[in-house]
Amino acid sequence: MKYLFMLLFISVLFFQSCEDQKKSDSRPNIVIILADDLGFGDPTCYNPDSKIPTPNIDKLASEGLRFTDAHSVSAVCTPTRYSILTGRYSWRTRLKKGVLWPWDEPLIEKERLTLPTMLKQKGYQTAAIGKWHLGWEWATTDSISAKNTNGENIDYNKKIGGGPLNYGFDYYFGDDVPNFPPYTFIENNKVTKTPTINKPNSLFGWKGKMAEGWKLEGVMPEITKRSVEYINKASNKKEPFFLYFALTAPHTPIAPLTQFEGKSKAGKYGDFVYEVDWTVGEIMNALKRNGIDKNTLVIFTSDNGSPARNGENWSGPTQSVIEDYGHNPAGNFRGMKADIWEGGHRIPFIVKWTNKIEDGKKTSALICSMDLMSTIAEIIGFELPENASEDGESMLNVLRDNSDSGREILINHSNAGVFALRKGDWKLILSDRSGGFSDGKNPNGYGIKTAGQLYNLTDDPGEKNNLYAEYPDIVEELTKELEKIKSI
């Protein structure tokens, strides 16, 4: 009886130790919520003059750390997504400008260590839900590439290669790109419903095949539901999880649900941003409901700036939401999506990590979303090899200490492939144009013609005063810095 009691006592201690270890696991759950085309000036916590209520994003900011000088490496989406998942500048790949288009092959190199692959090596469950836009390997019914037939020869009975499951994710659900064919959801590596009809011209997007019953306004609520379901399931397992939740809003097609219409004072665009805010609330509620909100690192950001479309016919002209409603998604910054000016790549960036990050603080540290892989590697104790996250820098010191000491140097890239280098107060642009949607609309330096552009962002955050001709020494210094980094 004595030995039985001792055995029982030891068993209790063992299971208690296991439970305590689970509670004190140094590996937090990680959720990245990546909005699509959300501007710096859209959330109210960044822009008090915003015409869009964003209570859930504002609450997240009040419970975490808000960055005021955060950037995407590119002013358009595919390059940014590549950099987040690899910690590497996308212009080092074959993609020197622009984005991937329908039926393009994968951009991420097969041998490259990715953020989810790294996390799997540390025992994480991994999932990607939402927009992928990093290319696929589509099986065809013949030897002709789907790129040459606009997907008319796709064999939907076969598995799709080159997607999230090939780069470290255990699970995927999404629609790739909401305005690209095929118009159907993909789960793991197969479509959930075969697209059998041609998308009508009245429906926004590229020509191509569509599944019957496809609704543009149904995408955001479906991927939100799937993300909540994933959190519910993953939280019941002992292993921590990583959820990369890539929203499809407020990118075109601007298609808010009826319940969100009229909730903003910025037209359908504003209503779609309000739906993004609702989605953030759904994710945060799911974390709290499952009792894991205090051990989950939550990052909310955007892939680039906004083109400021008003939502007319699911789209609208660029800058029309500014003209029609007086709402500027870039806030007080110049430019918009695709531009090399700040409005193209300065983004909202909020991090919440209970008891690790002080609530309701902000920092002016210079960081970019490409730094996430290096930061997470330091958090989980993963030693990155030399050929992984080469361009990323850990921001863990900023998170822990609420420090304003971030990157010294950052390179940004426009839709047209224009380079800019940021160093301290200075920003050098190697072009006299915006390199994006603003070309021809908004002259460099407000009328001053030079070979390039140089701005002091501390004195001139709106990039109004081009100092390129006045400071040749700084231009030379920053040009050399840029060329050095490009040559690595």
C-alpha cells in the first residue's frame, strides 16, 4: 500500500509538472493578421480624422505596441508577402517589379527556409488562411502551360503544387487572389468546388472560370470563419500554433457585406475597412474564448498602402475616396499604393503580447514586416542559418523595451521597381517619379525637376521639399549604401 501511494504521488507530480510546463511554455502561439491595401491613415488609432470607425483595431493598439514608422518592403503585395515569409527582399528574386499575375509559377525558392518551416522545426502547428498570391504549379490536361491558355486547360481533379503546403504550412484555405481566376476556394492543395462556368463580365475581376454560386462579398466572412475554426481546433492541442491570416480586404473587389454598409463615412471603401475591423475582433474574441489570448503573440499590419478607391463597381478611380469623402487612407503622408513615397509603404503595425509588451504604448522605431522572421526566430530560440532571413533584423529589443531604436537602414521598392533608401532622417529615391499610380499626377518635389529625390522625413514627413540638389554629399553617401546592399 505504501508503494502504491508513492507511485500515485509521483504520478501526480509528473502530470502537474507537465501541466505547469504547458502553462509556462516559452513558445507563444503566433497570429499574423495581414490586411490587404489598408492605409496608414485608415485606423482611427493612427488617424484621429479617419472617417472610418475601427474599434477592434483601436482596442488592439490600446493593449499592445503601436509602431508609427513601420513599412512594407514594397508598395505592392506579392513582394511584401514574399519578404514576410522569407525575411528577404523580393527584388533579389526574378520579380524585379510589379506582382505575380494569374497562373504564374511560385516565387519562393524551393530550398529556401521560410517562417512556417522554421516554426515547424520548433514543434508548431502552422496554417495559412486567405490570400496567397505567391504562385502555384497548376496541373493541366495537356503539355501547355496554364499561363498560355488563361487556365482553360487546368485539370482540377489533380492536386495543385507550389502552394502553402510546399512551404511549411500544415493547412491552407483561401481563394489565392480575390480578383484572379479560378473563382473558387482552395483547401490545402485542391479546389473545394470545381469552377465550371465563365465569370460574367458584370462581376469584378479577370476573365476566367468560376464555381457556381460564387459571391464576391462571401470571401471575407468565409476566411474569417475558417480562421476562427482553426484557432478553436489548434488551441486544444498541446503544441503551439502559427496562423498566417492574409485578408482579402480592403483590396478590390470592394465588397462589404450588407451588415457593414453605411457603417463609415467613407463610402463602400470605408465600410469594407469596417469589415476588416470586425474580422480583427472575431480573431481576438476567439483567442480569448479559448483561454489563450495571454500566450499569443498577435501582429496586425498591412501589405502596403491603399490606392484610395471609393468602391464604385467594386473598385473606382485611385484617390476617389479622398475626393468624394474627404478620407485619406495615407493620413498626412504623400502618395498611395504602388508609390515609392511614404503613402505606398508606411503601414499600420500593431503588436500585442500580454505581459511581454507594455500596453498602450507607441514607438517611432524604424522597422518593416520583413523583420518578422528574424524577430520570431529570436523569440523561440531558433538559430537562423546564414542563408535564411538575410535581410531581416530582429525587433525584439523594441518589443521588450518599448525602444525607439530600430533599423538603421531600410530599402523600399515601388510597383515600377523604383528604389528608395531610408537612413535615419533621410530618404533617397533613385528616380524623379513616384514609381507607381501617382506618376503623371503628382510631380516630384511639387514641380522641382531633379535626377532623384531626397527628403528629411523628420522635418518634412509629407515629402514636399526635395533636397536632392542641395545635399550632393548625402545623395552620394546613400547611393553607395544602396548599391552595397544590392550587391550582396
